[in-house]
Amino acid sequence: GQQVMQIPQYQHVQEGEDFTTYCNSSTTLSNIQWYKQRPGGHPVFLIQLVKSGEVKKQKRLTFQFGEAKKNSSLHITATQTTDVGTYFCAVLDPGNQFYFGTGTSLTVIP
Amino acid sequence: EPEVTQTPSHQVTQMGQEVILRCVPISNHLYFYWYRQILGQKVEFLVSFYNNEISEKSEIFDDQFSVERPDGSNFTLKIRSTKLEDSAMYFCASITRLDGYTFGSGTRLTVV
């Protein structure tokens, strides 16, 4: 299956600070998806990126797809306690299913 | 908002026993998936199912695993002889096309 690396594995931030997680692949990706999983919950789809250099925003969340389509980032501005959870990227395998990255666990300290 | 429903939410079973995990995907979705997540680890692909047959499976999905769509609504994952290392959260997901998966809330399987 497709291999993607996510960094960092863990991130603790003070409420109000920014947060970024990165997803890197050694191969060119057709698209990439981002999911959020709250503690004890299930993955919830956030967004899909398809185009090279694409940037999409959802309120305080900014998603970016690299120009070479080998990496992606999720940036949260001014974190809130509701942002707590694990953020996964998922990339499409040639067999047409998504393989998930290792995830970044975000802790927001009030 | 349509949901993927999974039952039971928690299953405890003895090693060597068979378990069946059930899922009701969203009614107009065509592609169905099982993923698992060992506690604290990433979400791992098990199997995809389309047009009443397996379209892709991972190396985790060995002969102990099987999937069925016995009727028009249910989608099941069977583990024939459970092992301790099968303990995990099992998520069902469905999709209409190549878009974001809708995941069920999962079944926590504990093998003792």
C-alpha cells in the first residue's frame, strides 16, 4: 500500500497558538484527503485536495497541496480546545482506496 | 445527515471464536470499506467491496477474514477464529464516488 509520513506525531500547543501538520509522500499523489478523529471517535472527513498547489480554507483551517503533489499541510490558526484530536491525511492507492497516514495528535492546553 | 451505522459498538470475544461485525452503509453509496485501528495507531485499510464482490484487500485481510453483503442493506465483516492481535476498533465506511469517506462510529473488538 501507499506509504505516507506525517509529522509531527504529537503536538501540544497553548490555546490560541497556531498548529501545523505535514504529510509527505515519496511518490506523486493523485489527491489527498484530511480527516479529524476526536478522542474515542471515528475519522471525519474534512477536505480533499486534487490540484497542484491547491489551497483551501475552512474557517481557521488552511489546507495546502504541494506544487509537486508529494506533500500537503494542514494549518490551524489560533487553536481552540475543540480542535483537540488526531489529524490524518489519506492518500489514494492505485487500487483506488485510501491509505491513512500515521496521524498527528493535537493537544490544546487551555 | 445520512449515517453509516455499525453494530455492536463493543464486542468481547474469546480467542478462537468467530465474530461478525455489522454495518449498514448509506443507502445510495456504492463502495464499501472496512478499516481497523489498533489503539493509538493509524487507521489501516482491510478491504473494499463493490458490486457485490471484493475489489481490493490488504495483507491484513487473510483467510480468517471475510465480507458479505447478505441483503441490500447490511455489510458484514466476519473473523473466523479471532486472535489476541485482532483486538482493535473496526470502522466501516462507504462512499458514492471518489470523495470523502463517511465512517461509522466503529465496533471495538476485544479478544480475551
